[in-house]
Amino acid sequence: MTTKSFLVVRDGEPADGLCGAVVAIGNFDGVHRGHRAVIGAAMKRAKALGQPAAVMTFEPHPRAFFKPDEPLFRLTDEAAKLRLLASTGLDGAIVLTFDAALAKLTAEEFVSRILVERFAVSSAVIGFNFHFGTNRAGSPDFLMAQGKKYGFAVEVVPRFEDDGRPVSSGPIRDALAAGNVHSADELLGYPWFITGAVIHGDKRGRELGFPTANIRLDSACALRHGIYAVRVSVGGRHYDAVANFGRRPMFDNGAVLLEIFLFDFSGDLYGRNLDVAFIEWIREERMFDGSAALITQMKEDSRLAREALRKSGNAFPPI
């Protein structure tokens, strides 16, 4: 968790605390290891210059603005992204609303109006493939030229790889869609997690001896349906748990739901927000020959989840 103040500036809000900052610019969905390389470069430069270090990011995700009818599996919503960014040691984040007004800015207008006039950045740090402005005309080379024109430094961070694999949001989404949480977590640098409020369910888990905390995830979440070993944060404490994400084919085959059975926990969680970190894939959802067979399998799932969580140590995202 962050140990210092973290300033969030949105659109036209006063930016005194972040004016003159070294800014890392990007979407930062997932705040994965590649993003952290860009953030780390910004923090190193900021320390050398004696300036604050910040990220400049965009909400909603630009892809959601340009293609609103196409579901976007976000690795982190805005709140989760800001929590992860705060944990890096940055001084703050500039969150710009990505709307029609921002989308129509040319690359040069983005530099002159936002980077120079609005925030007077001392330096900008971007990834090798960052583009901006109308029609994505602003390239890293263009930004470097603009930096020379306006008097701020630009650093372009090269592709970040993990044993030859490029670290980017796309492969992480693909890994989660395949249920390969190990691969996703290696690329992220922490266990992937969701945050959500516990809602009332049909109480079927309680009848079976496995009372669950139920959370409805974003409809665009493409995580593979199945059983997972998870670790849950409740009121500052962590609990090991096993979770089912899917449609419950044994019963209603209904709306997709995350159902979490917390080990060694008793209490009322309705309405509370939980952080749920995915540690290990266990199996797919499937049908069983009656409730007795299902209960037997749920006991085995719990055993496997406990074992996986024991091996994982205290793995949890830095939030």
C-alpha cells in the first residue's frame, strides 16, 4: 500500500501540486511490468530534476470511446488503476476525460495546450508505441521534436519483455481468457484482482454447506469460467478462499457471477467491497450427478485451493 500522499488531478481542477512534473503518459490498463518500466523511468528523472513524478492517463479508455459497441475487457477499472499507481511511489496522477473534445485535439494541440500550457511539464516519458492526437498522428519522434520546440525533455522507453514475451495488456487479457492466471500474473507483476460489492444471491451455497459472497463483475470481463483459488481482502485482513466464476450449470445456468467461499470466516458481507486476487486455476465449471457429487467436488476444490494458496505465500496485489 502507498505510504505517502497521492494527488489526483482531473481535467480543469487546480494542478499546483503537479505543475512542472515529470509525466509518464499512457492508458496504463493493468499497471503491468511494462507500464512500471515507464513509470520507473519517470520517477528516476523526476528525482534527478527535483520535480514531482506523475502519470497522465485517460478515462474512459480511448478504445471504449471510439468503439462503444465493442466490449472492452479492462484489466483494471479507474479506481483499481489509481490504487496501483499510488502504490508505485508516484506523487500523483493526471486523469483526463477522454471525450469528443480531447479526441479532436491534434497532436500539436495536445502538446501545446495540455502538456505545456496546462501542466508545464518538465519532462515526458512514454512507451515506444505510444501515439496521441487526432488519427494517432503524434508519434514518439513527433513528441521528441515538440519537446525540443517547447523546452521539455522526452524519454522513450523501449519494449519491455519477459523471457522474450512482450509485456502488454493484450497478452494479459488473453491469458486470463484462457484461465492461465499464472502467466497473467507473471506479466502483471502481481496477482490480477477485481473489486466489487457483495450482493444477495439465491442462498444455494449456504444450503450445500458452502456459503458464498457473490459479486457481479463487469459484463465485458472475459475471464475464463471456472473454479479458482483466490485470496480476499476484508476490512484489511486477507482470507484464503475458493471461487466459482460462471453461470452455475448445475442449477440455473443464469447470469455470470463470481461466487466466493471464504475459508475460516464468519460474518455478514452484504454490501461490502471486497478485493479478490486470483492465484490459481483449478478446473472448469461442469455438471454433476446430483448435489452429493457436487458437494464432494466442492470439498476437493477447497482442498486444492488451500494447497495452491499455501504454496503462493502471501501473494496479493500492492493495493
